[in-house]
Amino acid sequence: MPGNRNIDIQLFLNTNRFSAFQWTVFALCFSIVLLDGFDTAAIGFIAPSLVVEWGVPRPALAPVLSAALFGLAAGALFTGPLADRFGRKLVLIFSVLVFGLASLGSSLSADLTMLTVFRFVTGLGLGAAMPNAVTLMNEFCPDSRRATLTNAMFCGFPLGAALGGFLAAWMIPLWGWRSVLQLGGIAPLILAVLLVRFLPESIRYMVANQRSVEQVRAVLMRISNSVKDAASFTMSEPGGVKKGQSGPVIVVSGSYVVGSLMLWISYFMGLVIFYALINWMPILFKDAGIDPRTATLISALFPLGGVGAILFGWFMDRYNGNWIIAIGYGLTAIFIYAIGQSIGTIALLMAIVFIAGTLMNTAQSSMPALAASFYPTQGRATGVAWMLGVGRFGGIAGSYLVAELSRRQLTFAEIFMVVAIPGVIAAIALVIKQFVHPEKRIVGLASVAGTLAH
């Protein structure tokens, strides 16, 4: 029978081992992000087949290639507040269903216009899924492992994109380009069934929204039966949050607005760099005199280092996350500038491109964990989603940046010097965030208990 004990949720998570139940939450969220990466990248792998089958010029593919980016931005911006209001689980299941069904619809497309519409809808679902998977995972983590586990989950995205490339290379010759989109639709629908059955609602969301003691206890009992006699559950939240405030109000409130703006600027600038280089490096290297095959291979080194986010997560769990990621962006800027100075030596160029990519992808992949730790439960889904949504416009800007620089006839070295500048801006933004909102590290369980008691 329940006693009269009050349990603090975060103290409970901090003092119990990471259970098989929490690993299940991790696996489900990782699968969501993995399929997100697969479906986001799928259009790039099937684009050459579209040119051949439909006889369209390459420039005509631009709307199809960018449609999902606009959908990603819209999905993140609009569904974050919905998740803070109606729950992480419901929005996650709905978003996975949307991008699964839209991917199946894409496989039935008869022309570019139809495919563009379905890719936009796919982007809406993908944009909604990513921030809510990050938020839900974050809210089941102990403080000491939060950034490591969140970053590890986020690594599903580049792995999904890479898996898409390998599968597409095997499937398209056998069954055609539509088979890739069919797989990208069927897998999310199967996952949605698993989410309905096995994914719990965020425990912090449940407490924040005053779900019944029995509902909260039932979830926590799957982590440890030490809560079987709990009569009530509470959780600590940062100051400056009023009961009943909506997610959007919290994110732009006086207590959080500067930090929100700095997170948006950093993530935006990171995607300016990523899309500027991922889309244009092969062409820039070719124009600089490197043969096309070598240019492509060197460019492929850039996105390989995203798994380094796990290492950054480990550092963020032990040191100041703002400083860790700011240093990552600062070093990114230095090495991107160095690419422009290394065109004469292929071996050196390869090494610098790989290091620059590792730093860039690691810093960028660590941003959702930083945002999730910054906001309180009531505004966490909105905060993470809006950062990702605003950042997508950085990806769009990055795609056009190098085209404009080339039109102005900047040299190879000058282009990379300009592309390095967003890395400096991103680092400065996180330094400003640290000074305005100093990150407080919690050391030791005694300190945790003392903090949660207030």
C-alpha cells in the first residue's frame, strides 16, 4: 500500500541505475532518429534515377531536393508547442505515421510536382519527430549521463543517412528508386506500432501536468520498485517559470529569451556551414584542379565524424556544455579556413577536411542536448523544436551562400574564409549564452539532493 513518501523525479533518476526499461526508451528514440536520417537523405540517393527515368534536367530537381528542408522547419516550429501541451508520446507517434505515409505516397508519385508535395509532407513529419525524440529521451536520463545518452541517440541520424546510401546502392538496380521510398515508408509504420505498445510518456511531462500518482508510479516501477510506497511525486524546475505557462511563452520569456536567441544563432550558423560544404565542396575542389573522383572522395570525408558527438556528450556531462560546444565551433572555423589554404597537397587536404567535418558534426549534433538541458519541462519540447526549426533556414541559406560567393568570383581560399565565419559567430553566441545564463554543474548526490530540496 502507498505510504506518505514524496519522491522527486530527477533525484530518483539520478540515484537508480539506468534500467532495461530506460534502454528500451533509448532504443525506440534511436530508431526514430535513424529512420529520420534515412528518409531525409533518401531523395539525394534517388535523384540520379529521377533524371534518367523522367528525363528532367538537374536544375529542375531543386524544388524536390529542398521541399523536405522547408517541411522540416515547419514541422519543428509548429509541433514543439503541441508536444508541450499534449505530450511527447502522442506527437511522436503521429509524426512517425506522417513521414511513413508520406514516404509511401512519394513512391507513387507520377511527376516532380507530386513528389515535391509528398517530400514537403515527409519533412513535416521528420521535423516533428526529431526534437520530440530528443526531449523524451532527455527526460528519462540521470543528470550524470544526460548529454552522453542524448548525443548517442542523435548519432542515429548520420547512421540512418549512411544506411540509406548502402541500401539504395543495392535496391535501386534490383527494384528501382521507388523501392527506397517504400522501405522508408513501411519501416516507420512498423515502428509506430511499437511506439504505441512500448514507448512511455515522458515522466517529467506527466508530473508537470499533474497526471495521477498511479500513472506516474506505474512508469517509475519499471525502473525501480523503490517507489511502490510513494504517495506523491514532484520535480524541481529552474526559477522564473510560472505554473501553467505554455512552451512558447517560456521560450521567449525574459528568463530565457537571450539563451533562446543564442541557441538559434548557433544552430543556424552550424547548418550554414554544413549545407554550404556538403553541397558545394565537390564542385569547389573540381574547379580548383582536383579530378572529379578524388574531389568526391575527399568531400565524403566531411560528414563521417558525427559519431564523435558521444565524446562531446561525455565532456558535457562533466564540464560546461556551453564552453565545450563553443570550442568545437571555434576549432571548426579554424580548420575550415585551413581547407582553403591546403589545396596544393592532397594528403593534407584530406586530413583537414576530415578533422573539420568531425568538429563541425560533433558540435552541431551536441546542440539538441544543450537546448534540452537549458529549458524546463513545460517548455523543453518547444525550445528544442524551435532551435531545430530556425536552424533549418540556416541550411537553406548555406545552400545559396557558396553560389553567391562564386558569382562574385571569390577565390577558392576566400570562399572557405567566408564559410568559416559562421563558426566564429556560433562560438560567440554560446559564450554570450554562458555569461547571461551561467550553466550550473551538479556535482555529487549530496549536491543533487540539496538542489532538489529547494
